[in-house]
Amino acid sequence: MKRNSLFYFTLLSGILLLSACSGGKDRGTFLKEHTSDYNITESARRIVEALAPKNYHLLQRIDQEKRAAAVEMYLKPTLTLEIDNPKITAKLLDCNPTMSVDLPLRIGFYNELNGSTHLVYTNPEYWSLKHNIRDKTCIQLINLMARDLDIASDAIKKSKK
């Protein structure tokens, strides 16, 4: 029986790794990516504004392009935001302190060479697997964060009239 379990665990791990490491826009289930109708600065502003009513706060804005330039390297426009909802974060860290490696939330913004802007973040639903979260309340909070991010991502799309 142990051999069977080990086989299925290895098979599942391999499938998860392959889906996480796929190239192109198919980022697997671990990352969520959205294309923006705005530039990086406006996209970031809109996401922060969309999350604010749900008690998410901007903790830090990291201009990766500027940091690269400081060490005489070139980088396409790239920005990282650290955003937190302290009430949800505290409850999730109580579920499992290892979640501190994923919280606060990090949302990346970058430009492609063709000028298109994208935002990307770790899919919160992946955390239940990564951190072995099984508590129903904690899973509900993770799902809430996933929904909040998905809804906020609509803010980077121009409304269709």
C-alpha cells in the first residue's frame, strides 16, 4: 500500500510541477495573470483603489526597473506592490504561520516588448495546498481573497459601453 501511495504522490507532484512551470501565458494554477488596458502606473493605482473598500492597504511599492537601473542593469518596466488586509492576514497566519512567506500579497505588473501591460499574482487558492490548510474557515478566507483579487482585476479593463 505504501508503494501505491508513493507512486500517486510522485505522479501528482509531477503534474503540479509541469503545470506550474509551463511557459507562455498559461501559468498553470499557481499564478493568475490579467492583461491591462492601462499602463503600469495606472493599472497599479486602479488595483489599489479597487481593493481599498475591502480593507486592503498598500504597504510598499517597489519599482523594479528603477532598482535595476541603480545597479546599471536594464529591465523592462516592472513594478511590485505589497498589499495587505491585516484582519484576513492575521487569521490566515493563525491557521498556519508558514503563510508568512506568501503574505502580504504581492502583485506584479510588467510590460511586454509589444507594450502590453500585465498583472500577475499567486493564486490564493494554491495556498491551501502549499501550506496544508484544511480548516474550513481558513479555506473560506483564502477563497475570499481570491475573489477580491479577481474582482479588483476588472478595474484594469476599460468598460465596454
